[in-house]
Amino acid sequence: MDSPTEFSCGTQWDDDRRGEEPLLPELTLHGCGLRNLSLIVRGAQGAVYSAHDENGNRFAVKRLFTQRSDFGIRGVSEGALREATLLTLVRQEMEKLVHDTAFDVVRLQGVVEAPYKELCLILEYCSLDLSQVVVKSKRHTRSFPLVAEGPQVRCPVLSNMGVVRYLLRGILQILNNLHVNCRIIHRDVKLSNFLVRGDGSVRLSDFGSARLLHETVEEKEAAECVTSDPQDEDEVDCSDPFSHSCEGYTPAAQRTTLIYQAPECLLGERTYTTAVDVWAVGIVFAEILLQRHLFRSVNELTLISDIWRLLGTPSTKGEDPNIQGTNGVTFAAPTEPTVDVKFNDDIVSPEGRDLLKKMLEVDPKKRVTAADALRHPFLTSVDAQLSLKEAPALWREKVKECLEGGTQAVPMGAPFLALDDDEEEEEEEEDVDMNMATL
């Protein structure tokens, strides 16, 4: 497959039965040489198929259904166009960089026009997602244990600090390239959006919620001084201290899976920065350490409560001017942080715990950036470099073990496929995993 190109598809995917589950023979996507093998997952907004070309190379075809606009007209959704555009932009920017290809953004191979004016994204095929490798069980419990799980119930390979460092460093490199070189906020970083190929390489997927960063505040002010109408001066917000921000409010439920949302988003912040991605990577880091989800909150209120229980409630001596939405909030039951207990020395070294705290800093202005996190001693010390030497081989063995163990291969990350019917129903009610929302 060459660079992203538009094709037309003459096949009738659903045989004119759009309201039913399709009967899928082997179909060919005319114009791009792919043959459809099977439906992997289907949701209200899209479906993912496994396909191969004439040489036997496998691809994931992400079919995005048309959506009805506010005017009642069906067409390609804004999220679908955004994902195709940003993936193309990222690919162009990444090709200019010298970077570790073991950790990268999922490669867009092409864009295909399907029947009913639908859009299909042809993506590189990935056998697993990170949640399938890291999280041993997806059954939910309501408890929030303050004491970390013992090492006897944890995978020894994933408990190896070299492997943890290897994964975290690679994930941070992806985010740093997005933020600095591509100027993109992903806004839906989570364990299941990191896809894993058969060779152990990791790919960040699902850019349906991503946004381009605005220019720096200084550039923005200079441009507005030239182009803005004087009568609109009161509409210009020059108080934003972030050098990179994304304005234009999007409801939190549409931009980030609940348990990965940063506190500022939960508290009503309407201007978000790259700090929201760093918070989410901090959650992913914690999940890799624990080998289970850090939070199992069912709504925003319980999530913010769980965050305070882990990190401690903010000071009640005065309102925190750094976090939008805290004005007038009084925390009736102050709590002390439990992060040192939950992530004790049996789970992670003191240096790793320090980096985790910096990534899970409640104040987004004090939160470490991806670039600074990559320079943290946990990832750069002599011991860290020594532990990283054997990590790639150990990680590849772990991935091979998962594949041979019969773990379901899901190209676009769909952990709900492994759930029982009652669990899937519970998943939808709790809104813990919103993979389907961005198909």
C-alpha cells in the first residue's frame, strides 16, 4: 500500500440490510486490492474488518458509518474526517524524524470510499492491544484497595522494571513527538488505544478525539492585535498561561474515556493542554505497574473522589486559582494521599514513584511534560539504562506468550469482545471503556 489515497468501493457490504448484522462473504474493496476476510467488531458508529492484499499482507479496515448532522443530513462525521486528516499529518511529520519505530502512531495506509458514502481507513494490522497484555482480568470490582496487590499475583515479566521502563519510555516518546513535532493533543490516551503488533512494537491509535494545538500565546496575541476588530477585544482571553492550548469546548465524555480524565477536565476546565495527555499516560503507567485498572469509577463524582483518595484532597486554605472549576468548592472530608502505600517499594522504585507523582500532579501547570518525563532519572539513570538492555527481548516474549495463549486478536483495540454478555451490559452502563464511541 502506498501513501493515503482515496478509492471507491463497489461492494455491497451489508447487502442492503443496514439494520441487521451483515452476512459477510469474502468481498473485495475495489480500487485498493484488499479482500475482506471477516468482521471483527461492529458498533453503532462503525465496524472493523480484517483484510489482506494479494501478497497476503494483513490490514485492519476501519469502516466509519455516516452520521446525521444537526440539519438531518447524513454524511461523513467530523470525527472520521479528523482522524483521517490527523493520521495523514502525523505520518508526514514522523517520516521527517529519526525515532524508535518500535513505538509509533498507527500507520494509515489509505482511505477508501465505501457504499452509502461511508469512509474506510486502511490501517496496519495489530494483533493485540496493551490492555489485553497488561490487564489480566477485565471483571470490575467496586473496591478501591489502599494496599497494593502482592507480587505473587502479578506477571513477573511485566513486574520487571526494565520492561516497565521500556514501555513507559516508548509511550512518552510517542506523546512527545505528537505534542512537539506534530502539535497535536490526542485526548483519548488509554491502555486499549495502544495496539501491539506481533513483533512487540506498539502503536497509538484512535485519533477521532484529537485536536491541533493553537499557536503560542505570544503568537496568538500578536496575530489578534493585527487582525482583531477593536470592538471584539473583550472576547480575547490573554490570561491563559499555557504556551500550547486547545480551545473550543468539547464535552468530556466525547474526548476522553472516563477513568483517564484529568482533574481539570472533571472540574470544568474548558481550555485543555497537552497536560491532559500526560495525566492519561500517568494512569497507563500506574496500570502497567499494578497490572489492573487504577480507577473503576462509574461517574465523574466518584472518579474525582477516587483521585482525592489516592493523591489527597487539595488544600482548603483557599481556592486553587490554577484549576478551573474549583471556585467555591469546599472539601468537607480532607484525606491524606495513599499513593506511597498503593505504589510501595514492592511495586516500583522510589524514582519511579516520584515520576508517577509528577505525571499525576493535580495542577496541570505543575504537571511534568512528556519531554521532561523522558529526562527523569527513572528513565535515564545508569541502572535504568542497564535494565533497558534486556527489556525488548522480554517484552517480545510476553507478546508471543499472549498470542500463543489464545488471546483474541483485535486490530483496533476492543477489549469488550472478551466480556460475557452480562459484563458487556455492565460496561455500557458504567461507561468505563468507550472504544465503540470512536469507531
